[in-house]
Amino acid sequence: MPVKGVGTYDPQNVFAKILRGEIPCRKQFEDDWALAFHDIAPQAPIHVLVIPKGAYISWADFSAKASEAEIAGFVRAVGQVARDLGLEAPGYRLLANVGEDSGQEVPHLHVHLFGGRVMGPMLVQR
Ligand code: AMP
């Protein structure tokens, strides 16, 4: 069920539980600002989710409320993860779903990082 990109943060969402260590993840990267882990249902040879450590629902919420340090830390973490995975030269795709129209399912901001193959058209045609 898609979620709204703004509103009240639900601390019981699955990524909040991963951040608290209540459920496991296949960790790729962690620093003071972000956690990155492999998607449980990968849609590319490499499919990693990068999430900020703060309680933000979506890009809409984060861009409006996060501090400069949180924003810088998160953006740098996304770039670091791509470098660590060796994806800078071949390239990669970033995607963030925001709110109902996007189909966002987990109400904690996450950037999908896809790599390991040619990505093809940006959106599925309909
Ligand atoms: P979105 O539709 O943008 O909200 O994407 C949510 C993503 O989270 C999907 O690609 C799911 O496969 C992924 N996901 C859900 N639960 C887990 C989990 N426990 N560990 C890793 N990835 C997850």
C-alpha cells in the first residue's frame, strides 16, 4: 500500500526497526548520518537502499526539515556507497519514491541505488 510522503513519522516502519537493530539487514555502509543495506528483493545485480539515520518519511519531509549537516551527511553517504561498490565508472541509477503516486511503500526516506547492468529506459512505459 503506497504511503504519503509527508505527515507523522511512524517509528514502527521496517527501516526504523532496522536502524534500531530490531530486525537484521545486509549492511553495506554506516556512518553518523546514514545506513546502507542491500534490498531484500533486488531488482538489479546491485540494489542497495541508503537511508538517513533521522526520522524522515520521504525526500519531501527530509528536504523541508533536516539540518544542513544531516542533508550533507546523507548525500555524501549515497556517493560513498556507490564508490565503495565500484559503480562510479560503469555508472548507476538513483531513485527515490515519494508519496502515493510514486508507490512508496516504506515511510522512511530511502534512496534506491541500482547497478551492475545497463539500466535501460528510466520509466516503465504505460
Ligand atoms: P519503496 O517502494 O520505494 O518504498 O521501496 C521499498 C523497498 O524496501 C523495496 O524495494 C523492498 O524490497 C525493500 N524492503 C522492504 N523490507 C526490507 C527489508 N527488511 N530489508 C531490505 N529491504 C527491504
